[in-house]
Amino acid sequence: MPGLHQLQPSKNSKKSRKRVGRGNGSGTGTFSGRGSKGQKQRGSVPFLFEGGQLPLIKRLPHMRGFTNIFRVESTPVNLSILEEFATGSDVTVAKLLEAGVIRKKNSRVKILGTGDLTKKLNVSAHAFSKSAKEKIEAAGGTVTIIEADKADHAKKAKSAK
């Protein structure tokens, strides 16, 4: 015996459409299934119509500002945080992730110049502020800029749309 999910109409059967307003003998005469009197009986009511009150859709602010699809977000890291690394060590994105300074492994890192650096460090990141670059080089360290993949930028731009 077939289950409820297997029920289907008989072959070549077709239910005829409901014909309203064809007299009371049809079962849908007089008010034609619309009820008696009022706006809903006489014509169509626009979607979101609120009876003449200013609709909610008009009361809300509309499209303020814009979203820049080419924006590139960077995780800021200050020099005061780099002071915790050992003298002469290489500071990379992987090491910053390992130390818990940054949270996402694919995030761009920008080194900012807040704080002082007394140790010689070899820092590699995606971007450096002017003051950070000067302070690292003044302490005897080196600065290496990592080139971000252009494919990543294209993916981010597409996902922002």
C-alpha cells in the first residue's frame, strides 16, 4: 500500500478552476468569496498599505552612505607589541599568529609606530606606517613588505558585492 508521500492524482485527471460570481447555486455567488463591503472586497490593496498612514517603508532611512568594494582591511600591530619578541628574531605573520597577536591566519598585517622599539628585529608584514619603518630601521632591524595576492583582492571585491 502506498504511503502518504506517494499519493498523486489519477491519470488524466484535472481539477477545474473555481468560477466565482456565477450565482448562488454555484456556492460562490453574491460576494464571490470576498466577504461583504470594504476596500478588500471592492479592489486590490497595495502591498504594505497601512490604511493611509505613512508606511513603515517610507518612515525608515534609505540607503545612507555606500560600501567601498575595493576596501582592504588590515590588522593593526603596534611596535610596543613587537618589543616582546627576542632580539634578532624574525617577526612574520605566522609568528604573530602563533603569539596570539593576530587572530586570522589570512589577515593582512600593518605595523604601526605606536610605542618604542629597542631591539633589532627583522619584521615582515603587508604594510608599515612611515614612523614604524623609521623606528625599526633606527633600532638596527630590517623591514620586508609582503606582497598580497591580487587574486585575493579580486575574491574580496566579488564577495563584497
